[in-house]
Amino acid sequence: MSGFDELKDYADYALRVAESEGAEFCEVRCQDDQVEGIIIKNGALEGIKAGRRRGVGIRVLYRGGLGFSSTNVITRESLKTAVVRALKLAMIAGAHRKRNIVFSREEAPVDSDVIRPKLSMESMPVDERISFLSEVDKMILSKEAELKGKVPWRVFRLEGSITEKFIINTNGAELYSYVPRTYLEAILTTFEGPKGYEQVIIELGESRGFEVLKEWRIMERMEREVETLVKILREAESPPKGKLDVVLGPQVVGIAVHESVGHPYEADRILGREAAQAGESFVTMEMLGTRIGSGCANVVDDPTIPHSFGYYKYDDEGVRARKRYLIKEGMINEFLHNRETAYIFGVSSNAAARAVSYDREPIIRMANTYVEPGDYSFEELLEDVKLGVYIKTFGEWNIDDRRFNQRYVGKEAYLIEKGELTKLVSAPILEITTPKLWSSVDAVGKEELLEFCAALCGKGDPEQLCPVWMGGPPIRLRKVVLGG
Amino acid sequence: MENWMKPMDLAKRTVDLGRRAGVDDVICVVIDSERRQIRFANNQITVSKAWFDRTVKLYVAKDRRIITSEEKVSDYESLSLSLKRMVENVKLLREIPGYTSIPKGPFRYPSTNLYYDKRVVSDEDKLFESVEVAINSAIENGGCRVSGVLIAECFTRTLVSTGGIEVEEKGTRIAMTVRAFADEKGEAQGMGVTVSRRIDGIDPEGAGKEAGQIARDMLKTVKAEPGTYDAVLGPYFVANLLSYCAYLFSAFFVDMGVSPFVGKLGQRIASEKITVIDDPHLPDGYNSHIFDDEGYPTQRNFLIKEGVLKTYVHNGITAKKFGVNRTGNAGWEMPLPWNIVIREGDRRTEELIEDLQEGFYFLNTWYTRFQNYITGDFSTIPRDGIFYVKNGEIVGSVRGVRVAGNIIKLFEDINGVSREIKQVYWWETPVPVLSSTISVRGIKVTKAYGA
């Protein structure tokens, strides 16, 4: 952590400059993100890349406008220039506004949150990481031979990172955090004669050190993925179309809650702030407290899950994080807020402001979004389905910019006949509106079926790829149209 | 941390340090960047931003082993520590298969006349005025709520390598996106984009007008059934698809099996009406550059010529792996095109629409996702102008549709290219495209259950 204490001194200096220049509010965030990544392609090292972003981001409210500036030139002169620049931009922006930007009043905590990795990047040197992934690749090759299949492309990207932050603001908050993260992406491609190619992308991530690599059981997982891809190519048949019961696996539930509940419940989208980029939301302020789902699925976003990929104790505006119920008993219960939107909605911030680097403004983001477990076993979810499809994982997906009309194309999917999984089906397409999806849920799997997957969610301009988890237990949708 | 060095001095000193540490090759790229951004929504500015920062990229090779870094750290002290760590780590690594040493210079770089205008960041009053002009123009032309972003940058990019290369380029660029909504619900949408390397090169009024008019035209709706239709795809739609394809043209992704262009070099992958060029020397190109990250001179490359796939884009290592020459597109890890250009056709956009008996005119799209990168099966969600055309005339707009298909088939089914071209760069088109309107046969249009 050498050098970071020095950076903190500069943060104090920048805050004093802002106060003396008359800022109505100022927040200074020193952030040092270090990452080391390797890529193994078909068993061979493709590249090693280290990265570091260390600097200071300054946000001010001044004369009704919001200004942000950042620099990684750490001198008193450059920080003073950055503060003055932010104030000037805020002032001009304020003059072009009809209504002043105001932040909600929040506590000003002084705290620190340090997560020490059990196996740090230094403790697992790069050559060990390469060996680890090379062994996984060897296993896939032996599986390839055993199955008499072809896995022509096997790509692994492993990243270890550390995010160190110090945030102070003119309300008196002073927060230090140190969070390690591990992220693995695997892309596997199989080939089978005239049927062509099948491909899967797997993402795993947690806010821990490399000790997590063992817990992820990567060997077993990749072995299973290869077996499945080969089987899909050899055995999968066309899926039935029309009105059917559909069971979604945890990965598909995860992408569905993230895209069709998490994003449209971001208050900045509801207010139109992202309209020119990722869009707005079909959800309006007035829809709070109204029915959106069947009542079977509660949807939660919770940054406080220990070791989760989207973990944080305080958000980047210094607000203490908590669990948030987005949908509760079928009703829209709460939106995701930062201090700006909380003020407009007349509530307190629920700590959704995140920035991925010193040079990005904090914006409203999800953390770990999931469907809360219900009380069905997997067998019970299937048992009275006469004809349906279990979409365990997905490949392609997308959703419109109001988060209303979405599509998930199954990757590993099975026909359900008389309550039993019978055979693999190929690329079933669920194209459905958000209200239809959530009002069709009639059963939710129990606690032990709950799973998360990791992702880097994109939002903002410049874009910020933010670590998140998404998941849930399997859920059942009654009589939805499967087609495409 | 009070040390501040000129970029060329910093790059030279860093490369010297690496050389003295006994490694075979070092490249140091220093990018000093000053940027401004103004974001707006609901007809008013939401935030204004300023950045001043230095990015240093380091490449170290020893005994056919390579390590790279990209650091947003400005001081020499930190960089020298990073370099020392890289020098120690590189010895621990394995040889890179297909290793090739960095290019040996010096080179003669293309004498382009890239536009340069520091006012893109210094004239802040003009930037704010441009935003106001765009908002007003969008409102005058039919928008009731207007959102958007203006981003401007002035940069110096310096490269020094042990291959005898010392080169520096300066650049400026500015881009504005305007998105208008003509209804409260936000379904009648339109977008306008304007891009240049000079502050006077952008047209905020025109971008606002385009966004407002499209949004207004979206107010009148008609019903259209899902099915297979002929379509005309506007320049923003085409730019989005080609910006995604920029990655798929990269030899890095081809080698990973993550591209539908795998194994198709020299083969027909598109209609013969289609020629796509990577042109880093466009005088007003948003991403024009004279050298790549290996210090190798950039060059114009035909990616698709009259429907035939001519080349992938390469850095030194991928070029060696594929047995071809460098194409001037390094990226140490991932080579990428600079500015994608569709060669203009001979039809007017109006003529392409008039030729449609029954079909869609899609002006923009987003969220393009592939089910399988090798096969190229994908879907994408049109936005900002979705019009139904009958007997060559627009009869109204349609809500909530999606286009699904195969990217190679779509390229093959192109039957017309407009002669009007437009430079496109925005949030969903990160690789700039000099784009055209195209007409295409038989694309699948779907709708969601419940819509």
C-alpha cells in the first residue's frame, strides 16, 4: 500500500481547496486499481497484462450544477486545477439548468473495510497461475479424446485485482477500503462434423484472493461443460414452440433479474439520465408500490453478501450499503438510488452509487441481484409439467432500451415431458415482455438450489464495467410462448 | 509524486531503464489526454466533466517471453517500479508460441493531413453553446425531451522502443450524440450523431434536427406482424453492426475461435456490392492515427473487397502466426481496426426506400449479441427510428421489434448501398464507422410474447 497514504494527503488538500473556493459540496475519491491478467489459449500462454489506475476523482456541487474532474497527475498544482475546473464546469452547467441538483442528506461515517486475501497475487506467482490453467486445458484434451469429440478452441482469462479507495466529502465522511477480486472467463468451442460449432462463455468472480480458485472446482466444471457442449451438438433436437411451461435455471434467472428488474429500477434511468446511452425505463416513479409480478418471486439486490463479486460496505458516495427488495410479494418495492435521485424521490439513498475507477463519476449500479429462494425442490418444479422446456443456461440475450422486451436463447436446455427431463433441445427462444415474465412465475426453487454467476455490467458514459453477481434458484413460468 | 516529465523524456528514460536491465525489447507508449464531457437529459445538463491524465503502456520482452502493462500512473518513480517488477516477472514466464520481435525502425510515417484543433477542449463556452443549440434544434423539430452527450479530447501519443523508434503524434476529436423523445413514454425516439476532429466540424443543429424529426415521425404507429421482410438499414444501424464486426476482424479473436470470419480468408462473405476498408488516415477520422502500438506505420487495409474477405487485422505476433505481414493495427494483445469505412454505393437513400415493396426501414440498433460467434447467429434491437414501408412509402412506425439472423447471411443479402456516407461514433459504436445506408433482402423480424 506504499504511496496510498501520500495520496490521502493530497485528497485532504483537494477538499480544502474546494471548500475555500466555495463549493457547496465536494467529494474526493482516491482510487488505486491494480490488475494482473493472463490469457491461456489452447494450452499456451497468449499474453500477460498488468494494469493500474491510480488517481483522484473530484465531484462538486456548485451553483446548481454538478461537476466532475479527475487527474492522475498527483501534484498540488494539478489537483488545484482539477478542483477549479470541476467548479467552473458545475457553475456553467448550473446556469443551463432549470432546477438545481441537490443531494439527499446522509450520515457521514468514518470507517474502514479491509478484506485480506488468503492467497494474494504475490503468493501465487504468474507461473503457478499458468500451470493451474494449463492443467485444466490438459484435462479438456483428455476429455476430448475420451468423447471422441473436438474442442478446437479453449480460452481462459484469469484476472486478480485489488481496489484500494479513500473517500472524503464535505459532509465529514471518511472511508477507506481494500478489496481483492478474482475473475475467470472461459470460452470453450466444440465442433462436430456437419452440425458445426457450439460455444459457451463461463464467468466466475468473487471478492477474494486466489484461494477461491480451488473452491470453484474448475476442473469438474469445465469437464462438465465440454461433455454438455458435445452432447448438445450430437443429441439436441428442435424445441417445441407455442404456449408451454418453462423452467429457468439459475443462470437464466440471474440474467433475467439483472436485465428486467435491476436495470429498470435504477432511479437514474427512470429519471432519464442515461437516455442517450443505455436508455430509460418502462418503470415510472408512479409505479412504486404497484403490482409487477405474480407474488411468487421476491427480487433482491444486496451488496453486503460476503465475498460476492458485487460486494461493498459503503458505496462511492459514502453511504452504508444494505439489502434492497426491488420486488416484494409481486409489488414494486424500492428503486436503486444515489444521493441525487434519493433527493428527487424524497427518500434516503440506498447506497447504489459505484465508480469503477478514479476517473469515473459514481453512478447507480446493481451489486448482487437475485430471486430470493422459495420452497420448491427441483423435482417439484418439474413434476406437474406435462410438456415444457427447462432452459438451464443461455447463450445470446438482449433487451430493449426501456427494459420491456427481452430475449434469452437457451444453450443447455431440456424437454420436460410428464414431469421428467427427457432430452436435450437446441436453442429454445424465450422472447417476452417484463410484466409477462414476472407475472408468469408460479414456483421458485429452494435455498439449496440458489446459485450466482459473475458478470461485468456495462453502463455510463464513459462506460464503466462493474463487477456484479446475478442469480437465483430455478423458477417456473406457466404458459409462456416459446418460439422465435 | 511531484515529478512531471514531458512524454518523450519519460518514454525515453523508461526504455533506457529497461534496456539497462538487460531485456531484449521495450516499448513505452505515453498518452497525455485532456478531455471534456457534457451530458444532458430532459433538456438540461446533468453533469460536466473534465479529465487530465497520463496513460503509460509498457511492453517488455526477454528470451521470447512478453509481459505488458497499461497504467494510469503519471510519475516516473511508480513507473520505474512497475518496469522493474515486469523485468523480474518476465523471466518467470513461458515462451510465447509464435513470438516475433518488435519492428525495427525508424520508419517513414504516412504524411497525412489529420485535422487538429485544440479548441475542442479549450473553448468551453462553445462546447456548452453547442449543447444548447442541439437541444433547441431537437425541440424545434419535434422532440419534447432531449438527451445526449458531447465528448471532446486533445491528446499527445508518444512511442519509444528499443527497435529504434521515437515517434509522437498529436490529435483532437469531438463527438456529439443527441437523442430525442417525442412522447412521454419514450417510445417515439430519434437519434442524431455528429463527429469530427475540429470544433467547427460538428453540426449540433443538424444532429438535434435529425433526432427531433425521427422522434416526431415515430409518433404515428402501425401494426406489423413478425416475419421475414426486406429492409433498409440506416447508417447508425449499419455502423453498430460493423463496430461489433471490428472485433471479429481482429486476428486475435479469429485465433480464439470467436469470429464468424474464421477460415474464410479469400472467400466471398458478403454481396459483391460491399467493400469495407480500415482507413487510419481519414483527415477528419475520429480514430485516425499514423502509428500503431508497436510503432509500425498504419496503413489502409481492405477488409472486404467486393464481397471477398481480404485480411484480418494484425499485430506482429498474430501476423507471424498467420504467416502474413503486419497490417499496422497493433494493440499488443488485440489488434483492432482504426476507422471502418464502407465504400459508398450508387443509390440515394430515398431510392433504396422506394424500392421496398413491403418491409422495414431501421435507422439505428443496439444490444447486438451473438448466440455463437463462429456461426455468426445473432439478434439486435432496433431503436431510434423503426418504420414500416409499403409500396416504397413509409406508412408509420412500429414498436417493440427485434432483428434476428446470421451476420454472414445478412452481408450476403445486401442488394444496395447508398452514396451518402456519414461518420458514426457513439456509445454503442465504439469503433468509428464511415457508414452508409444499405438495403437487404429477407431479414427476420420478431416480437416479444406479451407485447
